[in-house]
Amino acid sequence: MDERYIGLMSGTSIDGADGVLIDFGGGRMQVLAHAHLGFEPGLRAELLALNAAGDNELHRAALAANALARVYAAVITELRSQAPGPVRAVGAHGQTVRHRPGQFDGTGYTLQINAPALLAELSGLTVVADLRSRDVAAAGQGAPLVPAFHRARFALAGQDLAVANIGGISNLSLLPADGPVRGFDCGPGNALMDLWCQRHRGRPYDDAGAWAAGGRVIPGLLAAALADPYFALPPPKSTGRDDFHADWLDALLAGQPTASPQDVQATLCELTARAIARDLRAQLAGAGELLVCGGGAFNVELMRRLQQALPGCSVASTASRGLPPLQVEASAFAWLARACLRGEAGNLASVTGARGPRVLGAIYPA
């Protein structure tokens, strides 16, 4: 049976879609192709807007899902042009716009905008989608789902290791030498930094963290941010733009009327680094290595602050272990699609808090 799978991911940064084509044959995980396609401004604005209540949401979400499927299809076309040959299935995560596990009625929900039936039609491939809701139905957080893949790809015998995925939200995978894998969302990753940079510099992100590097941390603002109840919650836990958004930041800034925009950016960078470092020290103090993936791995200032906050722990990009940062999460969803088709559990109850292992995903045949 062919062991080539495609993984597609559009994360909480909402900057575009990443795709990888992986060959899992012979017990390996070889990335054969990688492609990225940025979102058109109108689609990005709509996906951002759908993170909050608004008019005519069902209609707008359905059309946004169709547009997202067309972006995904274009990424698939590019991947297959780079590495021609059969593909067993596509793992298509979709775009998370609401994430409320365990809330409201005791079950809650997680919602990813997606049109997997349309993607199956456009690509001619089997599509595996809706990868989080089964874990939520089993009383889990539905996130993070990447720790199982991180274990399969990065774990080393006899070594305490952690992986930080820093997209719009940051999460940690804890891979201890002994004991179960754990993982959880730490808090904001790039989302607030990107928002602030767009607002004050007209740019979608702070390239290499250069703007933040020239600012000074505002102690009162940092303390107020870290006082948010989410940071004190014990794992398992997950979060998203539902919790950390523009209104949340503006409410904090109301108490800092003289703060300069550059100092705010420096403080937001420190917030992301501090939350990750604090959680790592509390949950896996013996970790000698922290591998970083996602867009945050390219933020030089953020990486510097992480290393400063974690003396005695080596902080490095996942590229140092053979998998570039922007390929990791898409690779995880290719891996999860494969697990679904094989009837294997994709979640880890020790991470999400679910009642037990569950096969994740809904299958849309080619």
C-alpha cells in the first residue's frame, strides 16, 4: 500500500496554508515536498472576523470554507508537481475560529472552518478532516494534537526533551525520558505580536523580532498579562483567539496610557517567552533541550529571550533535527491522517484529558 500522505495546516496566525508531502514507507518520515500559499487579504480578514460573533456568520463561514478549500487544493497541486506519484490521503486541518472544549453544556465544541468534500472533489484525493472533535466528545481538550507526532519524530531514549510550537498560540510537548507524554497550550504565541505590529507599523509581523528587540519590557504590563487566570490553570488545557485577542490586549493597555508602541511589542515578546519558559520549568524541569517550530522559530528576539529564560537548556529550531519549523505542524496532520486510515488512535489522553485513546478524523473518500 502506498505510504505517501499530504498534510495541510493553516494555524492561528492566519497567514496562509502550509503543506507537506511525506513518505512514511519503511518506517521513515521523509518529507518529499513542501509548499506555502499565503491568504489573499480578503480571505484573511474574513477568517479573522469569524473568530468573533458577527452578522450572517453561517453564510460567511460556508463561503470562507469554500475559499479555504481552493487554497488547499492549490497547495496540493504544487506538492504533487514537486513529487509526482500516488498519494494515499490528505490530512486537512481547516482553520480554527472557535475553541471552547468543556464549556457551556459540559461538552463544548471546537470549530474548524473547512470544506473537505469540496477538497476531495478538487484534488481527487481522499481527505481526512475534523480531527479534533472526537477528542472533545470524549471529554478532552481537542488540543494540542501534535505531541503524539512530536514523540514519534523527535523523542530520544533516556532524554527529557520539549518541543514548543509557536504559531498564533504557543503550545508545549513534554517528552520525558520516563513517563507519559504531556502537552498543553501555554498562551499567546505570535498572535498578539502580529496584531500590534499590524496596528502600529502596517506590517503583518515583526520580522525577526527586530522591532521588539529595540524596546523595553514594561513590568506592570507584563505582570498584568501574566495575571490572566489562564496561565494559572493546570494542564490539560488549551486556548486560542477566544481568550487572547485585541480586546484583551486593549483592556490591559488601558492601565498603561503612556506606554510606547515599541515597548508594548517588547513586552508581548517577553510574555510569549516567559509563559513558555515558566511552564517548561514547572512541568519538565530536567529538559535539556527545547526544540522550537512554527513561525516563532524565525523570531530571533523571541528565541533569544527563550534561551535567556532557560539557562542550562539548549533552545534550537527543529531544523537542527532535520525538520524545518514550517513543516512540522503540517507533517503532524499527515501523520494523523495516516493514523485515521489505519484505525489507530491519534490523541494522547495524557495530553488532552480525554477518557482514552480515540481514532480522530472524518474520511471523505476520493
